[in-house]
Amino acid sequence: MKVQFTETILRDANQSLIATRMPFEDFEPILSELDKAGYYSLECWGGATFDSCLRYLNEDPWERLRKIRKACPNTKLQMLLRGQNLLGYKHYPDDIVRAFIRKSVENGIDIIRIFDALNDLRNIEVAVDETLKCGAHPSGTICYTLSPIHNLESYVALAKEMEKMGVLSICIKDMAGIMSPQEAYDLVKAIKAEVKLPVVVHTHSTTGLGTMTLLKAVEAGADVIDTAISCFSGGTSQPPTETLEYTLTQMGYDCGLDTKLLKKINDFFKPVRAAALDSKLLNPVVLATDTDALSYQVPGGMLSNLVAQLTAAGKLEKLEEVLLEVPRVRKDMGYPPLVTPLSQMVGVQATSNVLNGERYKNISKEILNYIHGDYGKAPGEIDKELSEKVLQGKEPVTCRFADTLEPGFEKAKEEIGKLAKSEEDVLSYALFPTQAEAFFEKREEKAKNTFKYTIREV
């Protein structure tokens, strides 16, 4: 019996615990060991990494990917992609989606885990198609959540539709760590009985269920599990790599991991964690087990961001009220799974409701767009009163929203002009215009200063 591991330290573990603030230099020296440890894949890109590189770390996300690829020639590199949202927070035109995927693969990505926040499969079709055309591995992803309208049958139906679409594996993505061991066992069994593709299981340790959930998923036939090296595991991150490897090996599974290298990798990241704790970048709140998440279903990255936002506003004492408001907003929205960008949208609205002391006194632009249909079809019925308040008699969008968008690549290229030095730069600008332009301007200034310094030296 064999089970493989995807290591999340370079993406989701760092995103969930320290809001994706780990610069490349912090992990560069350990990349060669990560490459040799025997992982199925290294999740190292996508999610919030792209935004954080530009916004906070002053790094070119494409250059980061190329450096990781060069240092890890033997292990598959994996990214998380939000379907038609790519790595942003709105839908992009098909030409942008195709160009972004093409460049991601050219720069080193092997596996693209593709999801839609609403499980609206219309929003992943183009991404899956282009990934296949580029010779990479599209992993069709089910966003797992609990609600009156989500059940075993609906998830199996999604898996079967994705198999028809051409994905090469099925990932069950449990963003908030709310999938119980029994639910994981039943769901993996049900999908394996209907779909002839490898099944990957992703969860978080937020509620304390994670390690047990992955264990039962493997017993049900899961082929790959997501884990984080132990010093960056637990809390809102993934279950620990070494613990699962130790347990599953004793049970007779072939995990294919080099335990000596796992120790070396963990020892390397311990000082990184210590520095994050000292700087308060890593808040101990996100390391704790919080069973209340079984009610409010807040995923790890969302919780760490809520903590950071409320701390910055001097309102951390309001965290409990915000977390209680989240499921109420989610119900009003038709029970969307709480995954990016919906998790941020619902979280921001819940925070606004609490801090304003009145529900929907202010409605964010993103929530307005969601109710209009710009993100796809809501899983359930949107609150009638709220919908009427937003739409004001207008009809919502019912088609695939991307079909209403004009091509965007050439327009973005023209707007950014000479600041863009490559197609990758144009794509960075298309996704994050303000952050990318600021980054390019800093890059230009640095290049000019370097040139002046060189001239003086000569």
C-alpha cells in the first residue's frame, strides 16, 4: 500500500500561520533538501503568494517560481489556482486565464490545483483545458463545506463532472478543517467507487480533526495527502508531515519519504518560526485548536487575516463577535464555501456588520458583485431582502460571467507600457495593477541606481 505526501510549507502552511509573509531568502537554503525528501509535490505557488510577493515582500513572484524550479529539479511543483479568478479576487477574461496558465507552466509549475469558490464548474473549464494543452496536470478540486445544501451525493456528482472535463486527479479541499474522520472516509470511498482518478485530500488542523481525518482518508483509499513540516503545522495550518509518515509507516503504508531529511527540514524552519513569534508575525492565537470553527467554518488563512485586521484596528476583542457573524452572513449569501475569494468577502462583510453595529449598513463592492452573479451561481438561495436591496429590480447574471468580459491581455499590456519587461509582467499587472506597478517602479529605480553606481566605479 502506498500513500504520497504534498508538502505545504512553501505555500499554505506559511499562508495560514504567517499570512504568506515568508520571503524567498528564508527558505532558499533548504530547497535542495525539500527536493530530495521524496514528496509527491511541493505546493509552492498560487494562493496568496503572488499578491504577498508584490504587496509586502518586494519580490517578483515569477522570479521566485523560477528560483524554486531551478533548486528543485526532481520534485513536482504545485500551485493553487482559483479557476476564472486565477490568483485575484474577481473573474478575468479567458485570454488572461490561458496566458497565465501557459506562463505558470513555462516557469516551472507541474500540477495546478484548480477550484471555484462556489463549486460552479463553469468557472474552471477554461483553466482545466489550458492546463491540459500545456502538458501539465490539472487537479480538479471540490471545496468542502457543511450546510443544508451540501451532501455526499452532490460532491460525488462534482467529481464525476470534473472527470468528464478531463482533470487528472480529484482533490477534496477542506479549507476550515471541518471534515470529520468519518466524513472523510465516506467521501473518499464514495468518490473512489465512481471515479477512476487519484484522490487527494487537503485539510487543516484548526479544529483538531486534521490528523485523524487524513488517517481515515488514507484508509478509504486516498492517494495523496497534504501535510506541513511539523514546526509549521497545527493550528490553522496542515497536520504534521512527520507524524503522519510515522503513523502510516507503522500501519504498513509506503510513504516514500526520507525521515532524516524531514528532520533536517524541520530543524531548518524552527528558527524561522521562532523569529516569526518574536516579531509577532506569528500570533499564538492561530496555533491553538478552536472547535468553535465547526460552527463558523473559518479557514486558516481567513482566520489569520481576521486576527491581523482586527489587531491593526485595535479591535481584537471583537474577534468572537465577528466569528459568530460569519455563518449568519454565509447563510444570507446562499451558503458559499468559505474559500478565497468568498472567505475574504464574507469575513470583511461580517467584520463590517460587527464594527458598524448594524448588519449591512455598508455592503462591500465584492458582495454587491456576488449577489449580481459576477462570481457564478450561488449554491443556495440568497436572502431575498438583501438581494432586493442590492439588485433594486435589476436581473442578476445567469450565464458564465467570463462570457461577458472583453479580452484583457492587450489592454493590460498597453496600460502598463514600458514598465513591463515580459509577458509575465503584463500578467502581474492584469491581476494586481496597483501592487505590480509600484513594484515595477521600484525595480526601475533600483536598476537606474545600480547603473549609476557601476559607472562611478568604472
